[in-house]
Amino acid sequence: MTAPIEQFANRLRRMHRHFGRWARRTGLSCYRIYDRDVPGWRLAIDLYDGRAHVQRFAPRSEPADGDGGRERERILAVVGEVLGLRAPNLFYKVRRRQRRGRQIQRLASERAEFLVREGGLVFRVNLSDYLDTGLFLDHRPTRAWVQKMATGRRVLNLYCYTGAFTVYAAAGGAAATTSVDLSRTYLRWAADNLRHNGITPGERHRLVRADALAWLERAAASGERPYDLIVVDPPTHSRSSRLERDFAVQRDHVRLLRAALALLAPGGTLLFSTNYRRFALAQQELGPGLLVRDVTARTTPPDFQRRPPHRAWTIRRRSGPE
């Protein structure tokens, strides 16, 4: 049953005030204010420097062409009124449950792009053209942890997306970084993010276009040096004509993590994260002598604690430091 529109508006207003105060205290300009809090109003609403990014989670029964825009108009009218925003600063997308392996398509070509600041660093976001914006806000604490851990270390960022983990690692004084992704678009975006922060992509900060799993399995044999810190944040499912095989995180995570651990230096740390809600880590299949810790609570910020979107673990060799 869908709650009355007034109930949704009141909840959004309260959460906007609450997280607005928190964001001002902590110096944040990009954060979540609403996440499916009210029955029937299945929305996630994030603010990016005063612009609202609204995502509606469509029910399975809804056809792909939706409702012809009526729901969009109703939602944006309420959100705009409560937040005091007009149409140019309101962005709306529909998330649908994807079939296994379906590719995420470009949604538009409006190029609603701008720079935002986080942790003293700068990132380009795009609120109009893709389902995701280029910066996953729930990984804000995880990025800060990577920055702290990266000092003087060789860092590998797999499925690097737009390179936010790489930027944090480089800003934290990483000795070198390697970022791997299959998407040419995302690698260009990652290069831009590095440059926006005064970091030059190149030999020290490599950007590699490849299937991450296939690259890992070739890397050890080709003499790739071990890494002290490895970030593995794969998609739930991935399908592409360029992939050597379709990827599913539940099915393939053991193979993926074993291949990554083969490149982990003694005393190093691997961070693994997934957004798949039904994910079960097959810890016993990863091999002996590993210290595995669930760090989901530590890596989930306050604005996402109502509905944590990711789970995360650190993996170390038991002979390494705690």
C-alpha cells in the first residue's frame, strides 16, 4: 500500500533537515537524504552540491516503458517543492531489476556534468547520462580508509570504474597505482579525475583496459609485481562482447579472489566489496592461512545505515600484520 503523499513529503523534509545539519558539520556536499523510508515511495534521493538525483525502484510487474512519465512528474513535483529545487537541478532515473548479465546502457546525452569535492579531492559526476553518477557515495569511508592505507604502497584497483579509489590512493602517497577496467569511457573518466587532482596518468599511475579477471590470471605469469593493497569492487553481473566470459559475482568470486591473492604481497591487504544483497562469501574455498574480516559496518556512512547498499571484507595472510 502506498502511503499518502503528505507522509512522504514530511519524511523527506525531516531527513533533509537531519542530514543537512550532519553534512554541514562534516563538510559534505554529496550525501543521501532518503532511501525507501515510506511504504510505496520506493525512491533513493541523493544531493550533489544542491542538485537532487532521484532514483525510483520500479516493481517487477511494471513494463519497460513505465507509466509514460506520470509517476516522474508526480515525484519531481513533491521533491522539488520540499527541497526548494527547480527542474534544471532535478534528475530522475528508474532502476529496474536486470536480467542476469544484462548490460547497463547509456540513458541520455545531456552531459549534466560538474565537479564535486570530497575529502579535499575533486571528482567529476554526471547526473543525467548514466544510471550511476560516477561517484558511489556509500563508499566514502572506504575511500578514506584506502587513502590512509596507501602510503608508500603499490595499489591495484580492479573494476576501477571512474577511479575514485585510485585518486584517494594516489593522494595518500601510494608508491604506484594500477587501475583495471574494461570500459574505455570509465578509464577516460578515471584519467580526468586523476588530472583534476594534480595526478598524471602514466607509468606510475597506470590505467589498463582489460577484463579484470582475465588480466589477473595473466598477470602473475607475465611477471607482474605484487601489490601491497588490492581493491576489488566488481559488478554483481557483467556481460560484454569484450569479456572472455560473462561474470557473476556469486559464482565467480572465489576464482576472482584467489587470482587477486596471488598478486598480494606479504603483509598486504585485499579489500573486497559487493552490492549483491544475497551474496555469501565462500571463505573456506579461498585457501588456508587467511584472516578475513567483515568491515561492512566500518565502511557504511551514516546516510546509508538505514539500508546499507554494500558489504565489505578485508583479507590478509595470517603471517601479515593485523
